[in-house]
Amino acid sequence: MKKKEFVTQDLLSKIYQEDTSAPRKLPPERQLAEEYGVSRFTIRQALEKLVSIGAVRIVQGSGIWINETVRNNPLVYNSITEKRFDQIHYRSLSLRKRRPDSDEQQIFAINDEAFIWEFSRLRYVDNIAVQIETSRMPAQLFSDLTGEIIERSIQQYVLARGYHISHLLTSYRAISVNRDQATLLGCKKGSPAMHIINRGILQGGQVYEISDIVDIDYTCTYLIPHNPDNLRFRQKQR
């Protein structure tokens, strides 16, 4: 693990170790550099990540303040969500409207006479192509979807339409990229990648999007409460 990643995770761990509602600060950069035996540049990189995921805020002349609200929720961040929107852009590859297959009818709770949008796009982070995303959305909810829209944040588009997002259901599987994927991502065929399947769910239970993603530079960190009920359940299994 790189030093900046170690410092980031260790500081996150310490943020969650003390249970208090009082405002708290991290030590200044110089002190942190001495404690971890690294340069202030490394500390600054770690703090930038903590800021980007909402764990701390840096107030000029005041210090590094911990955002206590982050401790009230599970913390999940990955190599995309830790980036600002101005560090991410998209290139549309395709957009079409078609009839849903049987699985899509089940997922979106629609019949075979309805339509869905299917689109593919490349996601760039810091001007490097890292993801190929193929998504489907019900046309009855998003009649105005265009190529311009899919080159921006889909979640922001959904929220702007007045919908309220409830949950995201995500699964991961390690894969190797094929020839076509390698061409789009500028890597070698057979390079390791993460296959990510997302299902976006609105309040009320309606699925608004299914995304099938191939990512060649994916990392993900979870900080979640211990689940003793699940542990007991697993211990009972034979």
C-alpha cells in the first residue's frame, strides 16, 4: 500500500474511533508528517482525499476540521466518487431506443410494448479513459434523454427531473478486458479490470437505471458498522 493510501485509511480509522458530537480537528500537517514519518506533500495528498470524500474540511487559518456528520452514515468511496465532477468527463459511444427483453421487463416493471433507452459511453478521469459503461433506462420516465445528457452525470439528470434516489445496488467481479474493450480504453487485451453492475433505485422502488461497467483502474473502500446479526447467521450455516 502506498504511503498516502496508508495515511488516508489510518486517519479515517482514527476519525471513527472516538464517539463524540463535539467539533474535532486533526493535528496540523507538520505534526502529521512527523507522526507518520512522511513528507508534508504525502500528508497533503491524504488530506485532499479526505476532503474529496467529505470526511474533513480544511479552513484556512483554522485547521483541519472533521465533518462529524460523516460518522453517522456508512462511508463508501471509490476511484470515481472520490473525484470532483470537473475531473470527470464522458464521451458518448451510442444511444438507441428499443423494446425490453424479458429480464429488463422484470427489472423495470414494464411490459413488452414499452421502450427502454440503451446507451454506451466512455468515462474519463483526469483525461484518461478508465471505464466503458453500457446503461439502460426506462423511456417512459426519461423521454428527453439525448446524447448530450449522457455525456454528463446521470444521477444529476435524474435528480433534476424531480425524482428521489433511494438506493444503489452494486456487484463486482474481476475480469480481463477483451480486444474491443482494450481498443477503447487504450490498454492491452487481457489487462485486469473490474466488471461492475449497478442498479439505481428510486424512492418507492422503481429501478431507474441498470449499468454494466468495465473499469481498468478501480479501487473501492468501505467503512460500515459491524453487523452482528449477519455474523451469527453465518455461524449457523453448515
